Amino acid sequence: MTEVRELTEPRTATRTAVIAEDVHRAFGDREILRGVDLRVRQGEFLALLGASGSGKSTLLRIVGALDHGARGKVAVPARTSVAFQEPRLLPWRRVWRNVAFGLPAAGRRQRALAALDEVGLTHVADAWPKTLSGGEAQRVALARALVRDPQLLLLDEPLASLDALTRLKMQQLIAQLWARHRLTAILVTHDVDEALVLADRAVVLRDGRLAEELPVTLDRPRDPGSEQFAVLRARLLGWLGVTVPRS
């Protein structure tokens, strides 16, 4: 079983926010993770990529203490929130109550409204989840994650089911929220451009281990049409087994 503990390293300018050591996870006879070692700096935005079934979401769930069947050691901040591919809103609770779910009663509506304001959705606070668009539902899920003032935000392909335009807008929102709160964030994604737009560093899972690492030092906001972006895109795609034709 994975040993998960609160990180208590000394506070320094380069403090580590997440430590995973020798993490293994198997499902039956199939070993998905084979001794993964990962460190994420405080305030860093990390993108985790890999082929389907490579263990990206499994590793994220282990870091978030949602998977207790792994072996290894994990240390994370005390306050961690997760946003999933599906918004997972409770249909019988109004939007603000979904955001405030699990909070102490005192002041919870005010806290929920403040979080909804950050994602531009105070006007739907009293709506039912079934009346929301896909993008609105995901923004509510983000508000629910942020209302707990997390030190670590885990994003498990939260934009995968959105249309292209909504996805671009959500990428911009996530970048703004990350910069505003100076969160440590880990994003699981299949989208190379999304990784490069958002992350400070991209890592690739292959054969159960972290096989490749790419620092992304482009100025923000990132321009996917730039030559530098194209170079990084080609490198990541190559690591993922996709050949990019030369122009």
C-alpha cells in the first residue's frame, strides 16, 4: 500500500510540493506503474502525457490519495483538490451547493459565490446542474476545487469532452487561475498543444516509468503558431510515437 504523507520539507524558494518515490501499481497480472519517481516544485505546472493505458490517470489518483492499491511513497501538501474529466456535479443540489459541498456551514454560500465569481459564473449560482452547458459544468467543477484553497490542484483531463472553442477558453481560464493563486498543478492530458500552452514542464509516461521530460520555457501567454512552439510540439509528438512531417 502506498504511504501518503503531508510534505514537511523546509520552506525555501525551490521547495518541493510533490514527491513520489518508487511507485508501483498493478491491476491483476498487468503492472501499469513500475517504480515511478516524480518531484514537482512548489508553484510548478506539470503536464503528464502518455499513450492510452500508460498510467497517467492512475498516477494522478495515487498522488491525490484516491487509489490505495499502489506501492511506494508519496508526499503532498495538506490541501489537495481534484478536477476530473466529468464535472461530477450532484444533480439534486443547486450550483452553489455543489461548489460548497463539504464546507463548514458558516459562510459557505459566500465562499461558493466567491469561487463562482472567479470562473465567471455567479449568475448561475442558484441554477440546477442540468441547465448548464458542458463548459459551464466544468467551470463549476473548477470552482468547487478552488473553494477549498488548495495548495495542489490535480487535473485529470478536465477538458477532454469539450468542443474545440470551449476547450481553448477553458485553457485560458485555467492558466489565469493558476497564475492568480500560484498553485502547484498537475495536468493529465492527451493534447500536446494543451500541455505546451499550460505547463512549465511536460513529462511522458512510457512502459510504466517517466521516460521523457521537456521544460517549457516559452513566454506566457503561449502562441501555438510560433516556431518555438512548433519545435516543442514536434519533440513531444515524437516521444509519443507520432511523426511530424517536415515542412
